[in-house]
Amino acid sequence: MESTDDDETQLLSADDPDMKDGLLDTNSNKKYGMLLFLVFLQCLSRGSDTLIYPFYPEVARVEGITMAYIGIVYSAYDLARFIFAPFFGTILTRWPPKSMCIVGTLMAGSSPILFGYVGAISNGWSFLALCTILRVFAGAGSAMVTISTTSILLKASGFQTTSVIAVVEVGNGMAFAFGTALGGILYEFVGYTATFWVSGGTLIILTLFIAFFIPAVVEEEKKSQQGLFRLLTIPGCVLLCLTYILARMQATCRNIGLTELYIDDLESNPAVLGLLYAFWSAVYIGSCAVVTRLLNKFPQNNYLALVISWILSGVTVLLICPSPLLDFIFHGRKYFWLTTIDMAFVYIPLSVTYITPFQATLNLAEMNGYKRDSLHTYGIVTGLVNSALSLGSTVGPVISGVIIEGAGFGWTTTYLAFANFIMALLIGCYSIYMRVTGQPTEVVESQDNEEVKEEAVHNTEKVDNAREVNEKIIEKYLKHEDLTKVYLQQPTSDSSIK
């Protein structure tokens, strides 16, 4: 049917460029704003942990604390995350993520401020005890922030899971760079207490933005949903958690050893070390962007990528100090530029190690009966992953503190290198087992939630517009004297609408 002067009867499709672009611009502004803010919040929260790395060993030694006990203070933060992360992930449907985020941010902000005054009111063993307690308190708050913000992004932002995890990992890399760099520079110029006020005070201020600008994501809890312990019975999930544990053990061991290596052996200072951490983290951030694109383009090679990344990690770790096994090359000498450049290569395979296992764990959970695109599933998987990361961060400083004090940093990195080679072997064997048994090994990305919502909105508008046009056509021809034309032309109008 041709339309003449009845322009009001023309179908206004939601696929029209003007209409569609307007909708997408509005949604994009909101979701990108929420993504950037929540990642920045996680960055500050995690940065309160790494803040003390450049200078705390020096301060603690003045109080009579040895390297082994300094490792305990370091690990207390992630011990709390290891204990509380699965719990907070499990109760996420009972305690709304937004409320959990506010409480966690307040805890993560107030703890560093109090930490800055510990040295003024105690010394010796009481100094050690108070530092440890405050680190536990900060770790619990950080676990709340991580679980709640990650779940909000996965559920409500509309981005793909792999993209969310990649950006979160970029935020963690920035947190490491921000915390260590800011800690080293502020300690050098404004002193011990002011350093903690900057970090903690910023977090407390950000709670106002959370209250007013972050949406309240609520999901009805179903008693029939599977819990955390069911997830732990899946062999693949356990192996993927082991990758996180080893990765964090390796990272925390380096943090303690590098401080002593650069300051004592290479005659550097905390400010330079902080800038080096920033440089290495920038390398990590760039590798995260590249790895995300490659993993999305070649999803069938994810386990192969994990194997290669662990082998490369083992080789580069041997060169950090360098290892005593390489004395026939370096003759026990340590080099500033060798360690600095090698550390940049250490950070490159870490992006694969941190990004790939999360999506793989989420897919394994969904294949074993956990609901897709569920706040409950996101909370449990995020809690499990962060618990594994925190366990590695808890064990790493204690082990490295003891080994560094007894055998030196060189042997510590040597043991870690061989652990990396073993992990590569385990993942390779698991990948072969999955292929032999016919189980899927590639990461299958779920459909973008925001695209689903926008498609639903567009389809609804199409139906409404078609109904309105149809009603106007019927009204027009019912007024016509010859009712025969109504019945003759009605099928034509229907076909044109379709």
C-alpha cells in the first residue's frame, strides 16, 4: 500500500539511525561512567594494601621487627580477604551489593588512617599486633568492595564478562602502580602519617558518590541455587584456583624481595622503586588490553595460552635476581638494568594468568548447573577467585620472608620458577584430558546483557509502532462507505507492516 499525504501512518522503526544512536549514546555514557568509577574504587581499595610496600620494612625494622614478621603483617591483609571473600560472595543476594560496597569502602578507608598512628602509640610486639589487626580489618573491607563492585559490573553494566575482568585486572595493575608509587613518593616528601591520610581519606569521600550514583542491583534469592562447596567439587575449578594461588604467591614474594634487592644491593631508594613499580604496572596494563583482544579472537587457544604464559613466567623469574643456578653466567653479580628490564617481561604473561581463569571458571560453573547471568553465580565465582588470589597473597609473604632470610632472594625466585613449570605441565595435562573426553575447552562468552536489553527495547517499540499504524489504518477505512475495500486492503496493510 502506498502512503500519500498520511505521513502520520508511516512506521517509525527503532532501527532508524537517529532513534537508535540516541538510545545507545545515553546508555553508553551511563555504563562507561559506572565502569570507570567502580574500577577506580577498586583501584584505591587495593592500593591501600600496596601503599606500604616501598617503606614499611624500613619502618618496621626500627621497631625491632624482622623480615619474617614483616611477612606476617603483609599477609594479614590477604588472609582476611581469603576468609571473607567467599562468605561475602555467598550472601550477595541477601546483602545488596550497593550497601556492601559502602560499608566495605568505609572499612578500607578508615583502616589506613589508623595504621598511620600505630607507631606513635606502641612499639615492639604491640606494634606488630596492632598493625596485623588493622591489616585484617582493611582486608575485610577490601573484600566487600571487590565482590560487590565486580558483581555490579557483571550484572548491570552490559559489558561482556571477558571485558569486565580485563578492565578490573587493569584496575588492579593500576592499584599496584598507584599504591607503590604514591607510597614511595609521599613517604619521601610528606612523611609516614600523611601518606595514609591521602589514601584512607579519599576512600571515605568516595562513599558519597557510591550512595548517589551507583544503581541498586537486587536479585531474588532462590533456595534451590547451588552453593560454593558444589563449585569446589569441579576439578577444573580447583585447578584454575591453583593458578591464581601460585600467581599471587609469586607476586607477593617479588614484592618483599625486590624492596631489599633494590635498596640494599642495588643502592636505590623507595621513590625510585615506586616509579619502577609504576612502569612495570603500565606494561601489565598494556598487555591486558592486547591479551583481551587475542583471547576473544582465538577462544579455542585459552588453555594453550595459559601453558605458554606459565613457561615464560618461569624463565623470566629465574633472571630477576638472578638465580644461583645461573652463576656460571652472572657469577653472583646483580645488575640494576637486568632486573628492571626482566621485571617488565615478568608482567606480560601475568595478564593471561589473571584474565583467562575467571571466564573459564564462570563457564564451568554454568555448565554444571549454575544459573547464567545471575547475581548469585557472579558472587560465588568472584568470591572463590578472590579467595584463591588472597590465599596466594597470604602464603607468599610468609614463605618468602622465611626463605629470603635463610637462603636469599635468589633461591626464592628459583623455587617459584620451578613451580611455574609444574603449573604449566598440570594445565597442559588437563587440557589434553578435556579434549580426549570431548569436553569443551574454549571460553564461551555469554551474550552482552546490555545488547539484550537494547534489543528488547527496540522490539517493543516496533510492536507498539506497528499496532498504532494498524489502528489508524483500520479507523481510516472503517469510515469509508464501501466496506468491501476494508476487507480487500486489510491483508495488504498487514503484509506491509511485516
